[in-house]
Amino acid sequence: MIALLCSVQVEAELLLSKTTIAKSVIIGSKSIIHGTLAGHRILLCIAGMGKVNAAHATTLLLSQFNPHVLIVFGIGGAYPSSGAHVGDIAIANNEIAGDDGVMTTDGFRDAEYIGIPLIKTAKATMYTTYPAPEALVQRSLQALVSYDGLGAAQVHVGTFVTLSTCTGTTSQARSLENRYHGLCENMEGAAAAQVAELHNIPWLEVRGISNIVEDRNLDTWDIPSAANSVQKAVIRLLSVFE
């Protein structure tokens, strides 16, 4: 069974139209759809925006249903120097909790500077960076770059940055890009990855690029196209997963 997690309805509409739905259950106010998609039994949860909603939904999915893998998907904003364009697909090889840390007189420092990890288990100690399973990332990359269903969209792999506050200025985008060398940013991924790591469940994050992170200008965004493209990518990944 594969768990699928996104934040808002537009990110799931194509998947819902192609899923054979068996039932929907509500746990802790979250609606979790059970069904079949691309030959796999799936769980689908539209969790709501932000880290708390993502962590809550991921905890429910993993603790109640024990899926084999978690796929986080949705839209994201690409950093100016990332090389990604609106409509492209991005795969995370690392997720960073980008605003977990401390602001000092020398600037922002992450949780490692504080000395308190966000994850400490028998197997791993992680401060703010969660590495995605390399084999899963590479298999997903190969599946998507060979798929003509994405049209002209390019596929990128890199670091995702999760923030509680969306970046709406070019200067802040440059600052975050310099700090993290990120590909794109979002508001949920690191929280879901952290919970998956705590449950020892493999995870993958895929996003469609809806905008470039710069001085906020919604006229340059394309949320519907990005959401549609990333859902096509998810269906492709499901079709090639064992």
C-alpha cells in the first residue's frame, strides 16, 4: 500500500478522477481515501496547508495503516538560480526544515548550532536535514525523464526547503538559496519527512514548479498547470513501482 499526501484540493483533482475509491474514513478531522490507482492500493489524504497539518496527516497515515512508502506531492516555488522553470518537475534528494533554528547576532543558525537534533533514534541523528532514500530517488528520476507524458517539462533533483512563511521577495529568496543551495521551497515536506523517518517508512517528495521565488507576482504563477503536471508524475511513478 502506498500513502499519498498533498496539502490542497487542486493538487489532487486529477488523482481523484483516476482513482477507484473503495471508501473514505475520517480520523482526527482528516479525510483519508482508500482506493486503487495505477494498479496499486493507495491511501490519499489532502492534509491542509503547513507543517502541523502535514505532520498530523502523516502520523495518521503511517500509524493507522502502515503503508510501504509515503509520497508527498504538490506544487512548489523554485529558487532563482535553480535552473528550474514554471511547469517543471522537482524531486527531493534532501528535505530541510528551513526555519527551525535560532537567530543570532551573526545571522540564522540551524538546530545543529543549538545542539538539539530534531530526530534521534537508534539508527540516526538528524538536525534539520532529512535525506530521501537514494535508490527511490534515482528510480523515480529514471521513470520521469523517460516519460513523454510530461511534455516539455524538465525533471530536476535537489534540496527542498520547508518554511512556515512563503518567501515573497527576491532578496530573501537569494538569502535562502545561499544558505541551503535549495532547488525549491514548500510549506509541508520536511514535516512529513520527519514523521516518516520516525516511523522508519521510506518517503519521496515530488513537486510541480508553480512559480519562481522572487518579488511576489501572482501573474507569473501557474498553479493549475503545476498541480496537473505533478499528478501526472505521481501516476507515472505508481505505474513503475513494484
